[in-house]
Amino acid sequence: MIKVKKRKFLLLPGDGIGPEVIGEVKKIINWFNKNKSLDFETEEEMVGGASYEKHGTPITDEVFYKALESEAVILGAVGGPKWDDLEFSKKPERALLKLRKELKLFANLRPAICFKQLVDASSLKPELVSDLDIMFVRELTGGIYFGEPRGIKPIDNGERKGINTHVYTSSEIERVARVAFDLAKKRNNKVTSCEKSNVMEAGQLWKEEVKALHEKEYQDVELQHMLADNCAMQLVRNPKQFDVIVTDNLFGDMLSDEAAMLTGSLGLLPSASLGAKDKNGNMRSLYEPVHGSAPDIAGKGIANPIATILSFAMALKYSLDLDKEAKMLEKSVQSVLDEGLRTKDILSKGTKEVSTSEIGDAIISKLQ
Ligand code: IPM
Ligand code: MG
């Protein structure tokens, strides 16, 4: 059994803009080490397409074992058109899926927050999204992403059949629902659970298990069940009705992308993927921006590092209990936005365009 080492971070920049945005997080870690004597230990390794180019695999065993013994993995992004035609097991995304599954990171927290400075960047009317603050809890190690049987098989008359299986057990549903209820208690005390119980047995089980847990332990939290298609619609009709949304792996993938866009700024949204606490209170975790590798702008120094910096703030909060330091970092991001500094993706009238490293430096100067 590999033990988690306290305060050891594994940095996996990955592909596309990954290295640039992780570069800014490295500067911030150095700042904390120097000015707060926090003593974070970091190591950096390749993952995704970068690893495939060098080693012929999206993640080597060596890197995988390093991830297993780190308290937190901070990932940039994986993937790009260059690797689209690789066979399934070699695709950059497999590295991410393997880390999620093998590190047992079953709870994916994706806040969709509309920053007041960016309310005009949303495609929805400002009054619908201003102060929007939804927390998605996406189940991350089950459902159709991992269910068996799966594959592409030849069938009669020269046809082929593509198979994936959507499957959940009661305990998988219960443990992720518990995370959602606990988070809601610290927020606005409301959980919306989404499934397709009208057409899927696994969806019916999802609903029953969430309901049972609610009755048993969380009656003080408001619970609403919603069909996932209706949720997709409600998110653009009246997004502020939601507090915490808990849902399965696939619906969570889609609904969180939709919600991210409501905020108008994919470049600002962080995420945390958390495992269960062991008996010493240690937990495995992975933090990454919600945006992808954006190969079209890679290497130009214009990527927005804020989502990755805020992912690091989530690591301080959820993995290290350093709430104060996490808040400091979030506040520094806010004041830089208040001052009107922007990377290209969120540039608007009256604001000033700066580069990836300039906005990173500005955030660090606010920490001082
Ligand atoms: C996400 C991404 C991944 C997913 C891909 C890159 C495998 O879309 O984190 O939302 O589908 O989970
Ligand atoms: Mg996605």
C-alpha cells in the first residue's frame, strides 16, 4: 500500500497551454514557500500527449506511482488534434481517466461562479447570472465512463457494434451524494440531484439512494430531484435556482460544461477531484482547470492561468486545510480583475490586455 506524503504536490503540465498555466502556479508555490514557510515539495512529470511522444504511453508507471504517493496532483490539460487518431489506450485522455479511476477520485467538484467583473462576458442576460454560484458534484469513477462490457465488436452481416455500459452501485451513489449534502450545509443548504429515472434503471436507483440517504441523515438539507434534460434547460432559464447539483459522470460532464459557459469565462473555472479520507485523515486528490488544452493558442503566452491558479487555491483548501492561504490567493485574483487586467479570452472594453505571465505576476504582487 502506497502512503500519501504530506504536502507533496505532483505537477503534471500536460499538453497545449498546460505548461504555461502550470508555470504560473509554480511561481505561486515558490512565493508561498519563501514568504509563508509552507514547505511544499513539488515534482514535475509528463502526462498525456507529451508523455506519449517521449514514452509511447500517455502515462508511465513511474509517473502513476508518483501520483499515488502525492497528497495532491495539479494537472494542466491533456489532449490535442495531433493525437486524435491514436488507438483508444494511447489517447492522452486515458492518462486522466486512469488517474481518476485508480486514485479513486470519485467526487469531482466544479464550481460555476460568475465573477462580477465579467458578468457581461456571459451569453445570458446579466441579471440572470450576476452572483451566480453553483457547485457541481460530478461522480467521477463510475457510470458509462468505466462500465463493462465495453468495446467495438463485429456482428453479423459485416456490421459492427459499439458498446458502453451505464452502471452504478448503491454505495457509489451514496458516497458522492454525501459529499454533495456536506457541501450544501456550508453553502445555501440545497441539493438538486439529476438523473434520468424516467428511462434508466440506474437513474431510478440513483434517485432512490439519494432520497434514502437524505431521509436517514440529511433532512435538514433541502433536496430536489430533477431529470437531467430538464436540468440542462433550467440552467439557461434560471440558473440561480441551484446551489449544489449532484449527478453522474456523463451528465456531470455535460451539465458542468454548460454551466461553465453561463459564467462567460471558462478560463476562470477550477475543479477538484477528491477521494475518500483514509484512517489517518489523508486523501488523494487531483486539481485541474475546467478548460482544455487549447492547442490553437498554445505557446503564445496569452493563455489565462487563473483557472489553474484557482485550482491550486482549491488544493490549499480541500487537501491541506489552508483556508486562510486559499482565501488570500482568491482575493488576489479578485483584485487583479478589479484593476482591469485581463488575458485575451476575457478582454472587454475598458480593460487592459496582459500576458499569461504578467497576470501571474500581478496576482503574486497582490499576495505581498
Ligand atoms: C472533463 C473532460 C474529460 C471528461 C475528458 C478530457 C476525458 O471533458 O474533465 O470534463 O470527459 O471527463
Ligand atoms: Mg468535459
